[in-house]
Amino acid sequence: MNGPIKKILVYVDGTESSITAAQYAVVLSRTLRAELSALYVVNTRALEDLLKARIFIKAEEEEYKRDLEADANRYLNHVQSLARKKGVAIEAVSVSGAVHQEIKKYVRESEIDLLIIGELSHVRSRRDEFYNEAERAMRSVSCSVLIVKDEDRVWELYDALT
Amino acid sequence: MALVDLIRPEVVKVPLVSTTKSEVIRELAECLRDAGKISDVEAVVEALMKRESMGSTGLEQGIAVPHAKTQAVHALTVAVGISPKGIDFQAIDGNPSKLFFLLLAPPDQSGPHIEALADIARITKSQAFCRTLIGATSPAEVVELFSED
């Protein structure tokens, strides 16, 4: 752990691209001998916004929050399993709030050197660009950011780790 | 997947011919069936009406967002409908609803469902955009408006 990257954070949201990012993070963590954390954010800000907009009723907000918490456990368990298979220690963390703000906060408080995120979805409008949570996090965090592309290549790298 | 990617001409109904809440939900469900997005119209209508029975998804400014979790879809599914005359959807402001965003999601995909609903919530904040949408006269025009936004 003498290199420039000592602490890596991978943001996991359950999408295939975020799982690919997690695989790449495992590869990098092993290669650089850097500490690895995985973060899932239960987007309670969106739930609150939907309640405020009256698209959700209270019972619905609570039901979806439980669903998202279950998703967090499921995806973080999967990422932990990916790391364990390659002998990499990983800290899995689930928090609640506004996604980009929570990522930024975790990066700052945990002194993360590198944030790894999955490939960003194609921007079809200015609104997409503004509201894409991963993109907002990428722009606002204090550390360097790595966007993982090429799922097949990442799988090969991950698979090749003995 | 972004909401805009799900809004294709085949899932847009302009103008809606329905005049009641149950009719418009069925009309949009049938639009999704015709587009090959669902096969069980009855299950979809039942899920949406069950949600409506808990409280109308008719918002202010002529917008309604009927939505439900259902096993009748395997992925997030959206339909958009426009009724220039307006339909009584028991909206919170009492006004007729003209712009309908119908969302269906499988029970195990709450994350994408919430993101899509949040996208709609943001869209509906722009009264000018919603007015333009309500004025659209063809599915292609609706798709184009979303792409341009």
C-alpha cells in the first residue's frame, strides 16, 4: 500500500455496469494492494420527492424503502462474494439519503483516493445529464474517478485473478 | 435505463379516446399490449386500479401518474397518453387530467421504478414542457419532445 491509491471506493447501484465496476475494483484492489469499500445508497431523497409530489402515498414510500434496503443487502452481498472469491477484503456499506451527496460525504470522511463507477448511461437530454446521480457524484467528489467500460475485458481481468 | 429511452412511439397514445378513469387505464394497458410490452391486460388493469383505490395518482396541472408493481412485466414499462379534452381522474386539484404517464415495474425492480417516477416528478415541475406535451398531436412528436428536452 505504498502507491498513490490506498483506498478505493466502488459505487454499487445494482445495475450491471455497477457490478462490472465492482469486478474491476476487486482487480485493482488486489493489484495495488489498496483497501476496498463498496457503497450502496438507498435513495430516500427520491422517495421523499415522490411523496412531496404526491405520486407516492405514505404506505407506498415505506414499502419502496423496504424494497430498496433489501436491494442494498442483496447487491452488497453479491459484491462481497465477488471480492471474497479473489481473496480481497471489502467493506460493504449501505447508507440512506441523496445518492450523489452520500457518495461525496463517504469519499471525504473515509479519505478515499479513487472512486470507481460503472459506465454512465447515454445522455439523451440536458435533464439526464443534470440528474444522473453517478454523473453528479463524479463531478462533485474530491478524489479521482475511474469510469469502468468494456464488460468483457473486465470479466477477463477478474477471471484471470488467481 | 433512462425514462426517455422507454418512451417510443408505439407506447404513446395521442389522442386518448377514453372519458373515464377506468377506461383510460385500460386504453393505455391495451396500448402496451399492442406494442408487445405486456400480454395480460387484466392483471395490469387490476394492479393499477388497486393502487388508485388507495389514493388517486391524479396530480395538479392536468397530470396523472398511474403506476403499480406487477408480475405482468419483466422490466420497467411506460406508456404515455394525452387527452386534450381531459378526463376526470379524481386529481388533487379537481381539474381534469390531460397528460398520463403510466408506469409498471416488476416487484423486484423498485430501484428503476423509483428513478423513473422521480424523472416524471421532475418533468411535471416544468409547466411549459407539460403544456407543450399536451399540445402534441402525434406519438412521434411526443418522443421528439422528450429527446429534445
